[in-house]
Amino acid sequence: MDGYIFFYEDKDLSSVIFLSEESGIESEELNYLSILEITEKYSNYYFIVGAEKNFHLPSNIKSRDKVTISYDRILESYPPQIPVLNIEKAE
């Protein structure tokens, strides 16, 4: 699934949000909306969690980058959580 990744403060997985490209977010909004505004405006965001205990985000990924994630399930919670198997910076 393609979308955008946002970090609250660092790359600690407890504070990483994924917003699906299907949300319809405009590219200009990526530059000026805060994470709080994004989560209030768009309902289809997810918290990213590692599928494996030793999962780490790649060092070349920055907040607000477009990424592609692979996963095998979405956990039922609010907001939903995605145990990510792989994440790559999208072209």
C-alpha cells in the first residue's frame, strides 16, 4: 500500500503514523498541516508497528516521505495498527 509516513518526534515506532494515498491528501497539505491536523482531517490513518521485534525503519526515510509498505494484516484498534513487514521509500 502506498502512502505518507509521519513521525511525531523521532523514528520510534510508537510514534509513527501512515496515511494511505487513498485519503486524497493534497501535496500542498503535506507541507503545512501538523500531524494533529492530519489525524483530525483524515480518518484513514494507521499507526505503524513492526511485525518483528527487531524491525527498524530504514534510515533514508524521513517524515512526510511517500512510502510503500507491505503487511499481512491490520490490527483492530483505534486508530488501526499495521504490523509492517517491509517499508520502502516510494519513487
